[in-house]
Amino acid sequence: MRIIVFGADGYLGWPTALYLSARGHDVWAVDSLVRRKWDRLCGTQSLVPVASMERRVARWEAVSGKAIHWCKLDLCDLVALEQLVDEVQPEAVVHFAEQRSAPYSMISAAHAVETQVNNVAGTLNLLFAVRDHAPDCHIVKLGTMGEYGTPDIDIEEGFIEIEHNGRRDRLPYPKQAGSFYHLSKVHDSHNILFACRAWGLASTDLNQGVVYGVATEETAMHRELATRFDYDGIWGTVLNRFCVQAAIGRPVSVYGRGGQTRGFLDIRDTVRCVELAIANPAEAGEYRVFNQFTEQFSVAELAERVVRARAHHGLETVVEHIPNPRSEKEEHYYNARHQHLMDLGLVPHKLADTLVDDVVTVVNQHVGRVRVNTIDSVVDWRKGGMVAAARQADSRAGQLLALRARAAVPVGAGAR
Amino acid sequence: MRIIVFGADGYLGWPTALYLSARGHDVWAVDSLVRRKWDRLCGTQSLVPVASMERRVARWEAVSGKAIHWCKLDLCDLVALEQLVDEVQPEAVVHFAEQRSAPYSMISAAHAVETQVNNVAGTLNLLFAVRDHAPDCHIVKLGTMGEYGTPDIDIEEGFIEIEHNGRRDRLPYPKQAGSFYHLSKVHDSHNILFACRAWGLASTDLNQGVVYGVATEETAMHRELATRFDYDGIWGTVLNRFCVQAAIGRPVSVYGRGGQTRGFLDIRDTVRCVELAIANPAEAGEYRVFNQFTEQFSVAELAERVVRARAHHGLETVVEHIPNPRSEKEEHYYNARHQHLMDLGLVPHKLADTLVDDVVTVVNQHVGRVRVNTIDSVVDWRKGGMVAAARQADSRAGQLLALRARAAVPVGAGAR
């Protein structure tokens, strides 16, 4: 199958491109490389060294005998995107190409606007490009479980049957996202649902939980095939951050009481889920949502796992509770359905202590690269991050945005 | 009360500014004037001549003895916006400043992106500016009834109590908007709800129906105080378009079967509703939604009203059904609650035949200005509008967007 993976330079995009290539698909790996720029801007860095896309693709061909087509392209560049979709005529696209850090989106107005504009405009462009150049292409989009927030009822997969005043309808599940990043995915979901209904596009929205793990079968084949591993306060997810804190002899820092419960999954399940969605596509006009996670844990439970796994090696770990920089409930009901992918044949890798072991091992290998000053949260949900610097950014970004808004649609584009 | 009206050059923004000024409030009228540019680009024009903002404000002072502070400013320009909010220290802001045409948003990818970027980024900037410079300010935002779509259950005001698997919660009402414009308002609603919860802002979202009517008490005081009247296929709303079609001897064109039912209200009720919201503000941390309309009609019923009102004057009117350019249900259940504003004291102006008379009179006064070639719909929901021209626009807008995405957050803005 001809498949384009957008966001193929990312933590999950790259392993997904490899996984699909290994299984015989003809894969185009597309990325703007903006994530590497954001790392430079934030002073952050992947714990595991990541090779350039050119090196990775060459190494993959040397190791596997399979070619991946690498293409540097920004989804916000509609001209280039249309050309690519028209030339490749993909049967499926996988869309990871979004700014995906909640703290980044909360630094300042400029960062919130950048996140939502980048994500929403990129997805809109993709919808139009597919409509106009490959209308039968199945759009597999990465959403997030964070779109739902923490309602006091069970979370369903995208839609909910509501009975109200004696009538019934199946409606989009209400969304209560908790950051401007998570909200950008809510906006995407609404836009995609509409495009499927209005234009007959076919799309699967994978509402993914928090991913952990350092490698897949393919990325482990050579150090130049490794994917990134983020542990810092901006880009790192919770389990990875805990393991790094422990490895350098710091307390594992739980935000607030730690009762925040979320869905989690192993990186090896992410790539499998994407493949399952592609192998069992949505129908024309169908917008479907799969909740993509395998287990629920509270943050405090995760910390406990790290303590236990390290104890097996005779390592001591301290857990501390720090003031929560986020606005979120720290104790709440949480019960989210995740049946669709199981029905399609997903066999989950459960979070075993051996997995935590693996992470601890990798962290110890690269412990010299840890940038200690990037681990702590520097973004407060109520006040933003690093106020002075952020304000400067706002000023300039605001001016640029105003210029752009004026220039976006040239004379003569409207109705005659 | 110190009040800023954003979007004060628009059909409703201008009458609102006058209405609030007439009632003794200290009003800042703010607009980027982009609507006048869009008119030039689309070849459209208000049927009623509209004076420049400078003239309008001077005329208002001459007529009423009251000053309105006029300020040309784009909400996408965060620096200028922050300065304004900081200087004025408004007690309330009214936010009309959005691209508000569904057909415009469906012309092409560039128009969809422009609409969502303009509306979402402008609203995000306003939320941050209020948080940082006037956190007690009440944000009155104009949403739309179109956010709800046409569910098969009753539409509530913003939230719905859901019982599911034996548990209950009050959640945001599910949204199924029918154009990229309507979707931009859905995105705004989610962003504002989050900002109220995370930052303690106070906001009222007025989910407005389709507005009709040519004048308010204040705009009728002098021809230089008149507000715009749109009747064309891009900017005109349905009743106004019908009256113009009839006035120039054309058939009144109903899209499809005409069973599409919506909420409607008189322009004189719009300004009153905004005043009621301001006089009874949301509390800190509260995001509340008022459905702002007074009556429900189907499109076919509206056409029938026009036929009847004209018949009183011995005028004949032909109704025709044309292929529907939009993707929407043409027969559906529709029952939307609109109690909150009634509880606050709204006494509606019902759509009387005399109102249709008024519109017909105004149309006949200015019939020489009707641009006949702009009346018909030129935008198809499935194919966009004027494909060749739109595609050119897409190309250039895409390039600009890509440049902007790169430039939005300068070096050093992120975490250290």
C-alpha cells in the first residue's frame, strides 16, 4: 500500500514509518523538522541521540533492503502538500505532524496561537489536499485521549448515545480538553468530522493515551534507527521523566496529589494500532474514533512502578509531591472504553516491570547527556512560562500574525 | 461602564456600540476594517451606504452629544491589543470581530484557513490580554446557533446533563457545525471554556441565531449612522436576500426543500441581548452560554412571509427551489431552548409582516445599488467557489502560512 507518514521525524512517526516499511508498504516519510528547531529554542534535547532523516533512511535501506522516500515538507505549505498528494496518490496517510506538547502551548499567547494555527491549518490543508487529489485515501489522524478531559461518566470512543427529553441521538462525545495543545486536537476532530460528512472522506481518529517506551523492533536494529526520548519539562511524558529523575539520583516528582488517571500504552502498540487502522479502513464518508491505549494508571501508581522496578536492582527511589503547575483535577472518576482496536486484533504489551527496567537501562546508558536544568516544569498553566522572554515573543509573533492575516487571501480570490 | 466593542464596523457591532453609548456607557469602538477589504475582494457591497468609522463617530457625537472612542486595531495584533486593554481597563468587552460568512469559509483551503486562523487566534489573543491586563473584565463573545448543527434531540444552552451507564454529569453540549466558519466558533467556545476554568475569567457566549432587520433606534437617527445591509450570496443572510430578490423582480430562491429550520431574531433584540448580558455578568471562572434568538422558522416559511408581506402591497412574488449548495439536512427535528435571556428580561420583537415591509421599503430605496450578479450562491460546499481563482489564492496563502509558521516564535522564547 502507498502510505504517507506526516511527522515522520517524531518520537512515534519515525517508528511508525519503519514498522509500515518492514511490513512491505511503500512509505513516504514527511516532516518539516520543526521539532528539532523547537528543541533548540527550548534548550531541550532527546536523551537518545537521533540521526538526521537522511542517515536514518539510508541506514534503514542498508539494514532492511527497503527504501523509504524521505521528503522535507510542512503541512502548512498547501502548494507543496497538494503536489505531493497528487504525485504519490496515497491509499492511506498517517498524520502525526502537530505541535504535541501541552506545556509548550501554555508558555504564552504566542505559543498558544502557534500551536493551534500550526495544528489546525495543517490538518485543514491535508483535508483539502486529499479531497482534491486523492479522495479515496484513508486519513489516519493522531488525536489524544486528552480531548475528553475527565468527565464524571464513562468515556466512549468518539461518540455517545444520548437520551434527552424522550428523544435519542448518537452525538460527538463532549470535549473538555485541558491545554491549548489538547484543544487544538479537539478542533481538528471537529474539522475532520465535518469534512467526512460534507465531502465523503474516510478518516480514523486515533485518540491516543500517553505513550512510554524507548524502542520498537525496528528502531532497535541500529543506533542510527533510534527514535527520540524526551524527559524534560516541556516535551517529556511522565514515565520517561520519572525514570530520568531517578537515574540521576533525584526524587521522582509527582504533580500534586497524583490521583490524575490517564490511559497509557507501549510504543510497540502505537505502531501496531496504526497498522490495524490502515488494514481495516474507514468507509467513504465515515469518521470513526478509536481510543488508543491499553491500561489506565494514576500518576502516583506510575511513580510506584518506578520505585518497585528500581528496587529489584537494589536501587532506592524517593517520590516527592510538588505543587501542580497544571489546572486539572487531582482526584476524579476515570473509565475510558478502548474496545475497537482490541476487536481488530490488538494484543497489548502491558506495562511490566521489565519495561521500566528497559527504560532505566537506556537512561543509564545516556545519563551523561541529561540536561538537569530542563527536567523541572517551567510552565505554569495559570501564569505561563518564563514571563519576560514569553512576552517578547508575543510582541513579535503578534505583529507577524497581523501581517499574515492581512496577506492570506490575495485580491481576486473571492466571488466575482 | 467602560466597554470595548470589537468588530464595531460590522452589521451588528456598530448598532451595539451606539446602543451602549446611548445608554450612558463609555464605549471604545474597535475594528480592523477587514470586512470592507473582503467586500472589495468579493465584489460585494452593502445595499445601504455605510459611512467611514470617522464620520459615523463624529455624526453620533453631533446627534447624541456622546463620544465613542474609535480605534483601528486587529485582534491578531497582540501587542496593540494588550496596550489597548491595559490602557482602557474595560469592565466588559463585546467580541464580534470575526470572519462570519459560512460561504466565504468554504471557497477554498486558503479561505478556510484564513477564517479559522483569524477567528481562533484573535479570540486566543483576547483571552490572554484580558488575563494579563484586566482579569475582572467580563468577556461577551458572539457565538452562533450553528455550532449545534441539527441534532435529533432538544438543543440546550451550551451544556447538557447526561446520564450514562448509571452516572451523571453536566457536559458541554455536543457540536456538529456545518461549515468551516461555524466550526471556528466551536473552536472559540472550547478555548473560552478552558480559559474560564484555568484562569478564572468570566465569559458569556451568545449563541446567536440568524439576524434580520435594517435598523435600530440609533442607526435610524441619521443616514451616516446606518449599518450595513448584506444581501449577496457570500455575506447576505436569508431574509435579506429574499427581500432583495423579490424587489428586483426575481424569484425568491430557497436552497433545496427549504425544511432547514433555524433560530432567528431582530437586530433590535441583538443589541438588547448584549446589554442584558453586560448588565448581568458571568462570575469569575464562569463560562455560560445563552442561546440568542427569539423564534424558529424553516427557510420555506420565511419565503412564505415575504410573499405575504409583499402581497399586502399588491406585489407578486415567485418562490423557486434551487439545488442546495450546502451540505445540510433539509428536513430535520429542531427544538432549541432560549430561556436565559428571556429570564433576564428580553421582550422580543417578533417577526411581523411590518418588519418585512420595512426591509422591502429600504430595499426599494436603494434598489439602484443592487449588484445582481452577486446575489446567487457562488460557493458549493462540496467543490468550493470559483475553482481557478481559489486555487491561485491557495498557493500564495500556503506559502505565506509556511513562512509565518516558521517565524511565529523567535529564538529564546522557549524554556531555558
